Amino acid sequence: MTRSTAPPLPPPMARRHLRETASLTRGQVAARMGVSRETVRAWESGRSTPRGRKREAYARLLNTLEVEAAVTATQVKTTGAAEEQRTAGASGGSPTAVAAGADSAPAAGEIAGEAGAGTEAGREAGAAGPPAPVPAGDAAVSAEGPHGPEPGSVPGSGPDAENAEPAERPGTLTPAQAFDALYAFCAPALVRQAYLLSGRRELARESVERAFQLAWERWPEVARDPDPAGWVRAAVYEYALSPWHRFRLRHRHAEAPPAGISDRLLMRALLKLPPSHRRTLVLYDGVGLGLAETAAETEATTPASANRLLRARAAVSARLPELEDPQELHRRLAELASTERLRTGRPPSVRAGSERRARFWTRAAIAFTVALVGATALTVRTAPTQYEPPVAPGETVRGVPPRQAPGPLSDEELQLRAKLRDDLQSGTQRLVPQAR
């Protein structure tokens, strides 16, 4: 009697990477395998290994996800080639061919972004594209996994990115192509998350564009980051929740609320929450991050994040009692995020905006430096070369009678004047000094 050999499984980190690349949550994998979500977490962390039929089914699922990941990588490379054709269109390519190459990018976007690329809680935030083949009740707001794409899933990122030859080796993407792939993967869901945080459509789009412009300015740092999608998400949240927006003129006028009454009430309840509670609620119940990951991204302790989450849920359920169940709250957040059909700009325009912004601040810094040097030179030129002590202020001298103006003479003074005049005419001869 022979025993059947157990099918091989990839390492635990590769299992998680395959699941996130295929835009599946732990809950969706658990539903397919007929196990709990914690069991899938244990399989991916290496704490346990499936056996028997579960192992065979899990191996078949991972094999299917690996094939889909290879197809997605091929589509990303095709998108990069289309971008190169667009930039080289001026060298002789026809406008029709260039446009056809550029239109291949939305195909990858439909898989990675518009269809709702993988989250810890589901796909529904990418509802702007064609529906993805996932259970209808398992949806989320985010377009990336709980940690975003792994370093190897975004071309041009990870530890091997700094040692890669950008233009020599075939199949290596340029920094611009890697940035475009990250943008197509994350932007569609991030704009929906920013809308949940701010309640403003224009501010949500602006937050995503400014965050990606900052990422392009610091692209070497972002490309080497273990979680580039999380880096950009943190920048989006910081900009969307900035308190300085209320001083801008265009943000003093309220935007049109959501069309549905239930969506309007939910958005009003979210905006009543403090910014820190709102951010924690969106990350945990919307994006689907774990409590420890939510605490790390909000720069708080795990007990503090749990307290914020409980308070936020209590405040929302007090206004909307039907959302007391976390699963129902998660579903309603996903529906509210996907209803508005928010769109983002194209990656080349975002990169161009970042470069214009960098040029502006560079020129401003140069102009300020020139003005400072000119002011310093003028000061040195006009400054005195020797020390001149200041004139001391006058002091009052006591005991000296004040000067009086001449007035009328008295009788005694008149007599004395007459006597002096008479003596000068008829008096004795004046003594004249003589030299010896």
C-alpha cells in the first residue's frame, strides 16, 4: 500500500503575497477553503500547515493565484511598453498607434484598481470598474492589501531596486513606469478613502495627487520602502485631515451631499467624529487593517487605537442604530465609498505636477538666497568703518541763575550811568601803559 505524497506549498510569506497580489482577503480565502479567517492567518504566518484535503485544495488555490499573478505582471509590462511608445510618438509613431498603446493601461487598472485590488476586507471600493468575481458581501474600501503590495509586487520597489540596471537589462521598468504601476494599483481606492475622511470630492482627488507627487519627489525612498502603498496612504490621510483646509476660500462652501438618504446620514455621522477616530474607523472597518497595523499607521498605541475604534463605532451606531454590527458598518462604508464614482488624474500628469512643483520651490529658494546675499552686501557697503560714540544728552546745572533779558533801568542805575559819562569827559587823564 502506497501513501500519496502531500502537495508542496510555497513559503508562508509567499502565500500571503500571492493572496494580496490576486486581490483576495483572508475572509474570501477562508470561505473558499471552508475554514475560519484565523486559520488562514495561521497558514500565512507559518504557525500551522494544512493537512489532507485542505492542503490539496490550498495548494491548488495558490497555484491558480500564481498563474494569475504572472498574467497581471505581463499586463503591467505591457502598460510600461505603451508608455514608452507614447513618449516616443514624436519620433515617427502614428497618433492612432500611440493612443492605442496608451489605452492598454486601463486594462491593468481594471484588474488592479478599478475592480478593487486586494484589501484585508474586500474589493468593493474598486466598483468603478467591472465587478470582480468575489462574494458580494465581502467588500472593502481599499485597493491594496493590509500592507499594500509587497516590495516585489510593485515594479521598481523593494531591496533589489537600488541594484537594478534601469535601462540595460530587459524587462526592468524605469522609475516612471514603476511609479505608474503603483499609482494604478492604489489611486482608485485611496481617493475613495480620502472621500470618507474629508467628505469632499475635490479634496479627495487633490489629496491623492499631492501624496503621489510627494512620493515621486522622494521616489528612491518610497521604492525601497517595504510597504510603498502604506507610505502613500499615510500621506493621503495626513493631507485630507489637515486642519488648514478650512481657511481656504473654496472649502468654506459646502459640497453637494451624497444622493441617497442613508449615504447622507452615514457621511454626516462620519464627519461628526474627531479626525483621529474617523481615521481609525476607516482603516480598521473600511480598509480592513488589523488593530496593531492601524495603531502603527495612526502613530498610537494598540489600546488607544482600540479605544478610538470603540468610541467611533458607538458614535456612529448612536446616530444609525442599524450599523451597530461591524460587518454591516463595513459594508455600508464600502457602498458609500463606491457610490460617488470618483476619478483620478493620469500618472504622467501627476508626475509633471510634481516636477513643476519642485522647479517652483527650487527657483523660490534661489531667489530668496540671492535677495539675502544682496541685502548682506548692501549692509556691508553702507555700514560705518569706525566707531563714533553718540553725543551724550544734556544735563541740568543747578545754582546758576537763569539769564534775563535787559529791561528798564532803575533810578540808581540811571544816576550811575550819568556819572560815568561825565567823568569820562572831564575827569583825570587815563593811564596809558608804556613799554620799557
